[in-house]
Amino acid sequence: MKDPPPGLPPADSRSWHSRRWWDQLGYLRVRSLANPNWSRDMPWLITRLRRERSAALPEDHGPYDRAIAAAQSYARTHRGPGDSRNPEEADRAWDRVLEPIDTLLERRQARHLDRARRARERQHDADN
């Protein structure tokens, strides 16, 4: 299973206490999707992704669509973690679900850092 993207706090980080309100997908990624023991409840995950997509920026619709399609494919072909039929293929299929989610999270992190930088610049300009 692929690691969460860089820039996301680890699952046990205190920063999730405030961050999870504006980055629910990131919180889900590090707390559930990265957990090899998570049941991989695809109907629930697909519903969550569709709900987030409906409120997402238009430029993020593509990765949401890819994540939803990969989750639907995973649901049709795999039973979840420990699928003994072909565990290597199950892991690759799970990574195909995670890849577009990680793309979304990397974009979200970049936007967050950009907003924080601009806020610091505005504050610096106001102080001078």
C-alpha cells in the first residue's frame, strides 16, 4: 500500500484536531485508507467521494472521478484487505484508488500553503 503524500500529518498528529475540519479527505486518508486493517467499505467510500466532489473546485473533478471509478472497480473485483485470491493484485488495485485521492490531497496542501503564505505577506504589509 502506498504511503500518504508528503505534507500530510501522520495519523496520530495533534494537528488533525483542527485540520480535519477543512481537510476531511486527508483525515480519512491517514486514519482509515492507510490502515491495512480497514474494512475497505467501498459503498461508503464512493458515497463520501461523490459528496466531496459535488463541493469541489471544477479542476478537481477529474481526480474525484478517477478515484470513484477505481473504487467501483475495486468493489467489483476484491473483497478487501487480506483478499487471498490474489493479494498482490488487490494491493495494486487499492493503490489505484489511493493515487487520485493523493493527487487531490497534494493539490489541497499546495493551495493551503499558498493561502498561508499570502496571509503572512498581507500581515507583513499591514505591519509595515
